[in-house]
Amino acid sequence: MARADSGKLRVTLWPQAYAVARLRAVPVGLPLDPDGPPVAVLVGGGEVSLLAPEEVLDRPDVEAEHVSRGWRAITLDLVLPLDTVGVMATIGRALADVGVPVMVLSSHDTDHFLVPGDLLGRALAALGQTRLDRILRSPK
């Protein structure tokens, strides 16, 4: 994984291409590793979705109804308290301003997001200009 540091916002760019899929059933036996690339299974609202490196979707036990490939995963290199306000809004605004769609995944300690691979350069440039210092230092 590559780390980018603009002096303002540090991110990790995962090397794998990602896919977003709607599945027929909840997958069993996915290769999950807390130190590996982010993987998310979302179940509810009448659907099962998987956001994972593309090779996970190529497993024979993963039955996908629809797959969107070619996404790239970026992880924020900071742990945020759960009551932090405005970080993802700031990042989302920066990406929207340059026409980059984003899918956000938040875990207990870390935020990850997916951007289309063909817009990765534009996304990283926008993130390099993002200033979070005011948000992270603001009183609650």
C-alpha cells in the first residue's frame, strides 16, 4: 500500500482494484484479515453488498447479481473519535468539487472510501488540498 502525505491529510492508497457488488446471499468464508485491505459486507434493506478487492469477487462461492469494478480504496491515516464532526463532509465536498464520486466506509477507528480508478489522480490531488486541521482542533 502507498502512503501519501500532503502535510495536511495522510492517506493510504491500497494497491488492489476494488469491486462493489450486490450479492445473492451472505458470503461465507471470505478472506478477512484485520491487517489486510478493507473488506465490507453490508446486509439489510433487502440486499447484501460486498465492497472488496476484485479478486474476492472472483471466488466461486461469491454469487454476485451485479458488479461494478475498477474502484480504488483510500484509508485515512488517523483514528478519529466517534463524535468527530465534519471530516467526511469535508472530504466529500473536496471530491464533489472536482467531480469524483465516493463511497464511504467507516469502521470504529478508521474511515475508508472508494473512488473510481480512472479518477484516482483527480481524487488524490483534491485530497492533497484538503485541510482538516480546523475541524480536528475545533471544540465539541
